[in-house]
Amino acid sequence: MFDAFAWDEWSETITQFWTFSGQDGTSAGTVILTILGFAVMLISFFGFVILEEGKLARQAEKLRSTGALDRPPAA
């Protein structure tokens, strides 16, 4: 079997490097990925809502143009 691990042992220095950890042992990498994931989730959610609202508006306009829906009174 091919051993691709570049170090002889798994030390704290390696662990801190791969987890973006600081000297006090807190894992900033986990915090960064959580914040990025949350931001992507919010952006995706708002994008989905905007997309679906556009689809509904276009469908309503098609139905109104055929007379299937009564137009609301002008305000």
C-alpha cells in the first residue's frame, strides 16, 4: 500500500495548520466554514425566493391576459 502521508507522526503543529487553529487551541477553521456555509445558505434561499416570485408573476400575467383571472382594481 502506498503511504502518501508526508510526516512521521500527527503532531499538534500539523493539526493546527489543517484546522486553522490558533495558539489557544480554538478552531477558527470550523468557525470560518460555518460562517461561509450560513452565508451561502442565505444567498441561495433569497435567490430561490426571487426566482419563484418571478415565475409566479409571469404565470399570473399569462392568466390575466387570457382572462382567467380578473385584474385587480387600479389603486
